[in-house]
Amino acid sequence: MITTRRMLLAAGAAILAAPAIAQAAWPERPLRIIVPLSPGGIADIMARMVAEALGQRLGRPVAVENRSGAGGAIGMEALARAAPDGHTLGMGNIAANAILPAMNRGRLPYDPVADFTPICLVARTPSVLVINPQKVPVQTLPEFVAFLRPNADRLTFGSSGIGTSLHLAMEMLMAQTGVRMTHVPFRGSSDMITAMVGGQVDMAVDSFATSWPHVQAGRLRAIALLTAEPVAFAPDLPTLSSVVPGVELNPWHGIMGPAGLPAPITARLNADIASFLRDPAVVERLAGFGGVAAPNTPEAFRALMVADLEKFRDLIARTGITAG
């Protein structure tokens, strides 16, 4: 009996020690961060910043692997199918984890919430409403709203494609103001901005980083941010929701792993990434290309994913938008 009891106690101790042993052994080899977008973009730049920081903290190389295509679905599927051992991470984003699933409900090869372990939000990349000042002769946000209502039927707005965040932001604006404008989708943000500068479209919502150089050059005029609060690098620019409540688009990028990532590994990664993002030099670097450092907890990250998914599902149901 004594021998049996000792054996059971020993077995139990071994089981309890297993997670600690696994944590101590991790990482056993180099890590990779899957980015579901092409090289050179904001998501890729941020992933490489995080990869360098994690490599220094973990003592293992961290590579960035770009797996673009299908609006981000290819890369996110690869992450969802990876082993949850802490050696494969991914850079999730509002498009692949909220908008695309809302547009393609039940038709993606991954569940946008259940198939992933949120680790830490990296940054938000504020969007801004910009106009061609020759086509929309207003200076301020209240003037814009006053001009919009009687002129909407002759106004056009551009986007980077049907069902993209830039398109859906304008759908929010139209839904909240009760107006309808003509949508002109392009194959990407660069083509859209070129057309707006050239006067082919009147306005658009775009990323701060892409549009701001044109605003500074006087070719476009910034009317409002689509964030809930003002941002430090554009303190004088009002938020659209301050005049048209409910119109917000604050794209995010964050590090996540496959579902089932062990809690100790999740906690360690969260602590390391959050610490890195609180460095003033990192905050300044992110601001240089229109990013706002936004570290949070895994629980807060998951809540954000769920909230945005429901938000866009509701918008798409109300507007009847279908994938392009």
C-alpha cells in the first residue's frame, strides 16, 4: 500500500512538473512569425521589429515568413494549422481576423477566434478621411458633413477594393448619415490615392501613413481621423465620431499563435512583446509610419477580436455588401 501510494504521489508530481519542464525547454529551436501580407508593408515592418526584439530576449533566431494571398487567408490558415508549441507565431490583423471572416462567414479554412491564441496587440494604424479639395470645397469636419447631405448623389469615394476596411469605413459613414455616394473600388490603396489626387474620385478613407504625405503637400485635405480618440502625431485632427457617432475604423496588428498555445509560453511572449512596445524609441519609430503602439493582455486582445468580428458582421448584414 505504501509503495503504491508513493508511486501515485511520484506520478502526480511528474505530471505537475511537466508544464514547467516544457516551459524551461522552450524555445528549443528558431521561431518564425507568419505575416499574411506581402513584404515591405506596415505589417511586415512591425513583424520584423518584433522578431528582432524576441530574438534578443529569447536567445533564439526569429524569422519572418511572408505568406500573402486571398486577403490574408493563406497565411492565417498556415498559422492555424501549425503546432501549438510556441515556435510558430503570426501577425494577425483586423482584415484577416475580423473583416474577411465577416464577409465570408463559414467559408474560410479557419475560425477567426477559436483557431488562434491571442498573445499581444502590437499597434494600431489609424485611418483618416481625406478629400480632394478641388472637388469637395470644405475646410472642417462640420463643413464636410453639411456639404455631404445635399451633394451626396453626385459625390464619389474610392477604396482599395470591395469589402476592404477602407470600403467598409465609408459604408459606416453613409449608414450613419443616411446618404449614398458612388463607390469606385480600385486594386489597391496606391491606385486609389493616385486617382483621388488626379480628381477621378472625391474622397476616401485611407491609412494615415499612405495619405499623409499627400496632405502635407497640399494635394489632399485631411478632414478627420476614424479613431475613437485623437492621436499624438496629429493632435489637431478631430475624430469623425465626434460629429458622426459610431463611425470608427482603427485597424490593428497583433501577435498570435495557434489555438492551444501553452499558457506559460503565451504569458512569456506577452511580457516580452509588451515590454518592447513600451520603449519610447519603439513608440517613436512606430509613429514615424503612422502606427500607435498598443500592447495589451491576451484577454483584452481576444475581446477586441470578438468585438470587431461582430461589428463588421452587423455592418455587412445591414448594408448587404458581398465579397468582391
